[in-house]
Amino acid sequence: MPPVERPRPAPHLEVLTDGEVEIVGRLPWSSNHTFVARVALGDQEVMAVYKPGRGERPLWDFPPNLYRRERAAYLLSEALGWAIVPETVLRDDLPLGDGSLQRFVDADFDQHYFTLLEDGVRTDELLRVGVFDILCNNADRKSGHCLLAEERIWAIDHGLTFHEHPKLRTVIWDFAGTRVPDELRADAARLAASPPLDLLALLDDDEAEAFVHRCALVARLDCMPHPTHDRAYPWPLV
């Protein structure tokens, strides 16, 4: 698997963190209220996906403020050095209250996990997303959450992650039995030995302990797992 070389323009994070936010539309088909926003700082502008806490639908198995897990997933991506989650920040001064802002990825929205897998060009990147989902315990990896943009695969929509109990629900089961590359296991081992504190601060104690345990598990994982329960796939799949 080739090394990840994804330089990040620093202004994106600066604009998302300090820029003035204007809601320009709502994303359809989202179970929670999700908006497209324009974020401007001086002569710089970034389009972003805004997820306010007040727009979340209550869930029986996840606590409120799912938007904080969007930031946790970004921090995990950065700590691993994989850079597969777009820049994501938390703010308490947004138009509809506390929430997350994630850089909007202008993708080819005709492409998603299933089409990208069939194409066969980016299987290494898709496998990396599959390992990422084990680490963050993703309970909702739909096909449309894998985007092709900027000559790479991006992974989005991580509100249902980091639960302390096993919740893995994903479309990425095609790699079951595939050997996990040594470099991905080494990255997981590094986080198990020295977990990122900014990520742990977003989780409760049980979630943080479970996350570190998953990192250690992936570090020892020879092959990608097979589904073990009847709710292994999300719905809808795309």
C-alpha cells in the first residue's frame, strides 16, 4: 500500500475555526438537520457542512451531540496520518447553535463505495476506510459516505461512531479475510500505545477505553473480519 501523501492547506482549518458562517442551504435526505454553509475569513472562503446539535434526532443507543463525533473522527484520521476525513472543527457561535463544521468536498457524487470497488483502481484506499471504521466503531458506513474528490477517497458522516459497545455496521465487507497491511497495523499500535488526548477528550471514559482497546486489537489483526451478526449492514446501503 503506498504511503499517504495528502498535504493539507492550513487556511482551511483557520477559516473553519475563525470565519463568519452563513447558511446557504439544507442537505436533503439527512436524518438530522444538516446544512451547507459558506465560511469567510478575509478574502478566503470555504464551503462547509454544518451539523448543529439542536437539529439531531434523539437516539436510544447514542447520547446527544453526535456532531462531536464528527470532530473525533477527523482527529483519528489525522492521528493515524491517513488524512481521509475532511477538516472538521467544533464551534459554539454558529447560526443554529453548537455544532460541527466540516469542509465540503466537491465530489463526483455519481461515485460511491460500490462503484469505486467495481472500478478496482482504489481498493487500497477503500480497505483503509474499512480499517478506519473498525477503529472508530462506525455504526453507519453507507456506500455514499465514500467520496471521490481531489484524486483521492474521502470518508464522511461519522456521527454514529466511538460507541463503547461493538456497533460496526458497514457496506465494506468485501475485504473480509483480506490481510491487513502491516503499515496500517503499525499505525493502530502507535495509537494504542499513545492515544491522542484531544480525541479522548471528546469521549466519555468507557468510550475512550473501548477505543484504545480497538486500536490494540487492530494492531494484532491479521485479516479483515467477517460480519458476525444480522445487523452488519446499514440501511439504506447507499
